Amino acid sequence: MFSSAEIGSYRSQGYVFAHGLFTTAEIDRLRKTAKADHELDAHAFGRDDGEGGSVRLSLWNHPVDDIYGMFSRNRRIVDRVEQLLEDEPYHYHSKMIMKQAVTGGAWAWHQDYGYWYENGVLAPNLCSVYIAVDPATHENGCLQVIDASHALGRLTHLQVGEQTGADPERVAVIAERLPTVYCEMQPGDALFFHPNLLHRSDQNHSNQDRWALICCYNARQNSPYKEGRHPAYTPLSRVDSGAILAFDGATTSGRRDSFVSNARDRETQTISGR
Ligand SMILES: O=C(O)CCC(=O)C(=O)O
């Protein structure tokens, strides 16, 4: 569980690391499964990043009895998210960010709540958990966050043609006043971050993939007031800490109906010319 100092850090900075949250054996299992998973691949979609690259991801709404569910339903994550939300968390969605070596695309500065607000979510009481599947470094386009930017509240997100991101004029000023932090991580490390925290990442010009599983949770009392792309409150069946290695490799087919494959998903649209 998070200590009170770690919870304080999340409240003041908008994020908190849990280094080594998952062991090498656990994350190896996830990586091997994901990189050979035809269903995950078949449901992946991409968007141009406006810089000659493309972001690629696969996104699903409901966790099931598969290796991804053993992570997103794992008490090591969900119990911690409960501490941060101070409410019962439910699974809002998960996504595998498949930032591939050499050609992996960039993500524009944005706040997750910039999009989720549009889905009828009233309060920014959600939490995203970035789990490093591959090493994430400066070279392969690790996540960058603007320290304490969550305290600025939700910014306007603008569309430029087909692309969407936080208002670039405002982001430029914010980036001058608050430090940008490069979140370099090892496989198995996790970053818990607030939905109003500004974040982005660069293209991957290295020879090393930078895949990440991002699990997003909403608070039960913050269930959206209207139907949107992601579910309303649905009880989350937590699994014990040991469930990842104990998992017997059952079918992933239950997830199929839950994939969100809309290539025009606003959450993947970016602004060029950052
Ligand atoms: O993985 C990244 O670099 C960014 C992903 C992201 O910002 C998102 O999924 O909202």
C-alpha cells in the first residue's frame, strides 16, 4: 500500500511512482503474452502524430480472466488506487501502448480528463496506472509529465483538423513555469497519475520497443451521467497479488466484445508541430 508520504506526493505533484511493483517474472509473462497476442494486434489502431510517425494502441473496456486482467484487477494496483481515489475504484478501461522501435509515434501534451470529461464524467476523480512492459527511457520516448500541472484544473482541448490536445498556447506557458519530468522506468515499475496531469511522449527513434500497459480507473461515485465510450460503474473483481504467476493461461476470448477499436478515437489524436 502507499505510505501517507506517497499519497501526499500524488496529491501535490499529481503522480507517484511504485518502482518494482511487479517482478521480472511477472512482467516477462505479460510481455511475452502481449507480443504474441494476435487478438490484441488485430484490434490495435493507430493515428498519425503529425511528425511522420504513428501512435499504436489496443484498448478494451472490461477486464476478464486473462493475463491483462490479472494485472488490472490485481490488488497491488487496485488497493492503491482506492487509497488515491478515497472511493471504490472500478475499471474504466485498459490499453496497451505499442510504441514500437524506430517508428513509434509521439503523443501530444494532454490531460486524460480533457477527454473523459466529454464522456460525462463529472469530477476528475480517476487514476491512470502506467505499467512499464519494456524499459522506458529518454531515447525510446518515455512518458513526460509536467510536475503539479494537475492543480491547474482541466484545460481546453483543441482540435486541429483531426487532431486534439491541450491548448498549445497555454501549455507553452505552463512548461516554462513548471518542470517537465522524464519518467524513465524499468519493466515492472508503475506510475500512478492524476487525470488532470499534463503528459506527452516523444517519438521512438531507438531500436528498443517501448510498450506499456495503462490501466484506468474511475471512482464508483463518479460514474458517468451519460453513456460514453467507457463503462459506467461495474463492480471490479479484484484478484490476489499472486494471481499473475498463478494464472493458468486461459483463453482471452471474453475480451473480444470489449475492445474499442475506433480509429477516430479522440484519445489517440495529437497536435502536430509541438
Ligand atoms: O504512452 C504514452 O506515451 C502516452 C499515452 C497516453 O498519454 C495516453 O494513453 O493517454
